[in-house]
Amino acid sequence: MTGVEYVSGDWHGVVTSSAVALLPEKIAPGLSARVWATLEKGAGFSGLLDVLTEAYGTSLSSFPSFAVVAFDGDEARIAVRGPLTVEVIESDGTALQSIGGDRVTTWNESVVVAPRSITLIVKGVTASAEPLMMSSGVVRCSRIDTVLADATPDAERTWNAESDRSPSRAATAVSVGPPEASIENAEETAIPDKGMTVPGEEETLADPLDFEPSTDESPSSNYDDLWGATIATSVESAAVRPLAEDDVPDAATPASARQSASVVSPPILPVAILPVTRAVAAEQAPLAATMISGIPAFGVPSAVAPASASQPHPTEHNDHDGETISVAQLQRMQTTEVHAATPVASAGVKPAGKIILSTGDEAILDRTVIIGRRPRATRVPGNQMPHLLAVPSPLQDISRSHVEIRVEGSHILAQDLDTTNGTILRRVDEPPIRLHPGEATMIANHDVLDLGEGITVTFSGLS
Amino acid sequence: MSHDQAVPARIRLAWGASTDRGRRRTTNEDSFLADHPLFLVADGMGGHEAGEVASAAAISAFLPLVGNPTLSVDEVREALSAAKSTVFAIADALGSGAAGTTLTGVAVTEQGGSPYWIVINLGDSRTYMLADGVLEQVSVDHSLVQELIESGELEQSHAGVDPRRNVITRAIGAGNQGEADFWLIPANTGERILICSDGLTGELDDAAITMVLLEETGAQDAANRLVHEALLHGGRDNVTVLVVDVLGTATGESDPETAKTAVGDDYSDDTYPREQLLAGG
């Protein structure tokens, strides 16, 4: 950016070497100076939001209008809220992009690459006064024209915004004095001796034309250990997802917390193993006494692999709401081989029979079947997707997911899915019984389930 | 239960997508795919660009499926399998076993001639459904905090501030072999699907999210607004939001029984009580 031209007005124009902003006529005391400071640091739109949320909170009803253009390499990030317009002339000199801030609840954003010029305008204000020039500071204005003499960035772009700003800053074509010289309203300016309390202001404001970036408060500083150029961290710390707040210790890498001895990890990722539910790799185990910090000793050789017979499959704990049957229920059913937490996958199991619906639909019982008005399957492994059978229920007596029929070994279990109207089991030579909601019941051949509204399910071919 | 690939999708959708690196991060490790019939969000992890690469690679594995009217569960599973292979290869190439990503979202499918959603989840990104003004979290986080809640060791109300809330228990890559959870859910006219990374849910609670989804009628407006609100409320993480609206559905004419059942269901999901069946038995 090679300086700006502005036209006098009532709004606050904030100009720094890497960003330009327009703020309303009436703003919180000292706000424009804080905005100037954060933009001068290179904090861009995020920095503006920091200052504005600090002053106005997060409620949109009290949030002020703004327009901001932040330059990052050859990119310009634009955000506009309220009765303002940002007009962009692209590098080919012809295309005009206009970004308005009204008709949106929050703001509008756009990123343009290598623009030729960008103009910030207060809507409905005709700027008739002669444009004046400035390079940095705060002015009262109604329009700011940012002329980018050379759209080509001085330095090659990198992903890191912090490393990219300084080269172009020296190319200030407009020769003006310190910001004071071009400031019309001294009370709102970013002059260091005003006693403002701005983080980093001492360094930044002491010499506003010193273009060395200040990194102390940079947005990236909290995560430099993760994304900075220096990679001194160990593998396991690189795996750490940083927590959202700075004061919280590093969390652990994703590990299969419930897999216990069945965890199979590539040797490259050390995993701390704990019995039961807390196998988590942690760099520094500050999270709790439940974590083990001595990682190197716990590298799990991949040979550990298959779980012992007593280890349930890792996915089973989390799955199948309502899949559990009580011990008492099991005993009533006199089934010693059925394990509540061990649904048997369909693969390789001989079809255990079929069901015939009163609608004429049939389904082979090679896997779980869910019948209802609008049946859904919930939280199942991809290789165990149930059959979903929809049945008509004009009176909506039948629940969306009404009854689940599943195969466990050579047994068939039926379970009413906590329905409003229940499910009746009719067994030959026995009085009908209502299925216990949420509890599985063993099904015998020729049993009939009555879902209501004349919809029945008949079991056939069971061993 | 197998869908017919040749049948055009019996569902009309509108969608919007928005993403932002947030106010504190220097990179955006989220990736997303928003095109019929797939709407996915991936939140990469691993640091030093590994996260960006991993999430983008996982999403890329699903690109060949874009343009199909509907997908089968098996097609989604195969793409997921490809995604896992790619991410593991990337982790090897980067020499970082930490490279990994979450994945969640929806794919259009059919069940018995009616439009359905396949919902998929690995990790702590989330898929929600808004129907009749009520927001339902469909996916269940693979997170330590979620497991503690389910085991009764942690109250839901404390989950948002628990220091362990960013520990996930399943992912694609990141040294993890966890399997994805699947759901099959009927797709109804007027419903709105929300798919997001935890940069949204870390900043806005369900009530705030619901309010925005109800206020912003356009899908893109809703996605933008949610990302902006997350920024306003701190923007501590990358935030990605997809909003998918079901504009219309039709059921298969070849299946009259199913077609009948769908009539009227779009706007009323209540089951009406009736007299006790047992009275007659």
C-alpha cells in the first residue's frame, strides 16, 4: 500500500501500513486508537474484532458498523458491516467489485488478490471536498481511497501472515510527517502520549513509522509451538490438538480411549495404555492423574493386536442405544450364549430365517431389521447397517422406529423401541404379551409381532 | 434395501458453506465438501500443515462420488476407506503419525424409495438436524468428554469447560484405527442439516445455534452468520459450517406402500397414542 487519499467527513478513518478501516462517527472513547494499534500490529480483521468485542460485547444488536481492508501479501481481506461500501478495482483495471455491508445480519466478507485500488465509502455521502493524503493515523472522513501502485508483492508470499508484511511497508510514497500532522481530530488519534492502555502500544506507537512488525501479541503466538517454523517438539506433542484457551494445559492426542489392550497403534505414535476407559497419549500428562506420562515405555507394538476373548470389540461400547438386555432378561430367555454387548455381525452367519410383513414385504434375518413408520438407524458401524422397513400408518399409531429385530448368534431378539403404543407379541398357544419397552425378547418360530393398525410381522424359518 | 443408482434423486436441496481460520490460528486446517449428494466437514489435526493436508485428503477421497443422485452406504464406506488409506500415507510421508482428521456429514441415499440421509461421523465435528424448530445433534462425538458423560463421570453441563474437551477418541489417521459411526435418517421437506467443526460448537451453544438457524432463512446466509458469530464469540479455533436445506422430497412411485407411509410425515412426526392393545388380548 502506498498511502491513502481521504475525503473529510464524520466517520473515523483508521489508516495503518497494512490495513484501513472506517468506523462510525460515535464510537467508544479511545476506540479508534486501539483499532489503529491492533491494525498497525498486523492483526487485521481478527484484531479489529478483538477490539470491537471488547468494547461492545458479542451481541450484534449493539455491534457497530465497520469496513476494514487488511492487506496480507498480495491479498486484501475485506469485511463490511452497516451502511458502507468497499469498491475494488482489480489488477486488470476494469473489474469493479462492490462489497456492501447492509442486508446482512453480521457482515460481508471478500478476499481479493492483487487489487489495483480499494475504496471505502460511507453510503449516501457525496464526497465533494478535495481529497487529502496520509500514510498512517486516524482521521474524520467519509471516504478513503487506497491506491496500490504496484500490485505485485515485494516478497514472496508465505502462509504466515506475520512474516509477510514488512517488505511492502517501506514503500510509502506519500511523504508525510508523523500521524499527528495529518490528523484533524487530535483526541481520537493514535498518539502515544495520550495515556492509552493498548497492549503493545509502547512499542508500536513510540514510532508509528517504524515498520518492524511486533510479534509479541501476534495472533499466532499462542500456537507457535505447533505451527511455527521451529519444530523442536516431539512427535506426540505435534499430535496435540491445542486447546481453545491459553491457560489450559495441552490435551492429549486422539487415542482409542476404550480400546485397552486391543489398541493397535503404529509404532510412530506412542500411546499410553490404561485399563478400561482412559488410554490416552499425553505429552505432559497434566490433565489428570488418570493419565500416564511415561510415554516412551508405552509404545505399543503392533503385534499386540487382537483382543483377547474377554475383550469386547472396541466399537461395541459406544453403539446401539437400547441394544443392551438385562441379565435377568437373559436368564429368563435361558440363553447362555448370548452376550448383550456382542451383537454378531451378519457376515458369515447362516441366515437365521426371515420375517414376513402383513404388507407383503419380507426380509431375510441376516442382520438387524428396524420396522416403523419412518425407521432410522442410529449409530451403527458401516458394515452392520440394518434393514429399514417402512410400514404404512395413516393414523400414526406406529412410531417412526417402532421395533428392532436383531440376530445374535442363532437367536432372534425383538425389542420395542420405547414406542408410544407398544408392540404385542403373539405366540402360538400363549396369551399375547406386550414387549417390555427397551428390552429384548427372544423370538420363536411362528411368533407374530403386532405393531398396530393391522401391521404384523411373522417370523418364519427360525431354527 | 439396495438403492437404484439410475433413479434420480427424489430430493431437492439448497446449501451454503462458510469457513474461517478464526481469530487465533494462523492456518485453517478444516476442509469441506458441499455438493450434491455429499456434505462433509473435516477438521484436520497434527500441526505443521499436517492437519490441512490430512483434512483435504480425506475430503478428496469423496470427490468421485459428487454428482450421483444418491449414494449407497457401501459407496460411502469405500470412499471412507480410501480416505483412511490416503491419510495414513500422508502421515507416513510427513513422518508424522499425528496427521489426522475428523470427518462428519451427510450423503443423500434412498431406503425403500424414500429419500434418506446417511450420516457419518468420526471424531468431534458434528452433524445436527433442525426440524420443527428443534435442533437435534445427530452425530455423537468420539471424544473423551463424551465418553465420560456416557459413563456418568461428567455432567453434560460441564462438558464445555472440561480441560479434556479437545481429546478425541476416534479419527481418520492420527494413529487411530477407529471405525466410523453411521446413521440412516429419513429426509423430510423443511428440514435443515447443520454440519460443523468444533470451532462453532466451542463458541456457540445449541440455543444460540438454533436461534441463528431459525432467523436466517437462506442456507448461505445461515452458514455465514454462524461462522461470524463464532468469530464474535472468540473464534479460538478454525470454524467451518455447512447448512443444507431440504426444499422438497418425493417418494418412489414404484413402491406404493412406502409412498403411502410418507404422506403427511413431512410436517408431523408425532405418534398418536391409541387404546391399549392388550385390552383386546
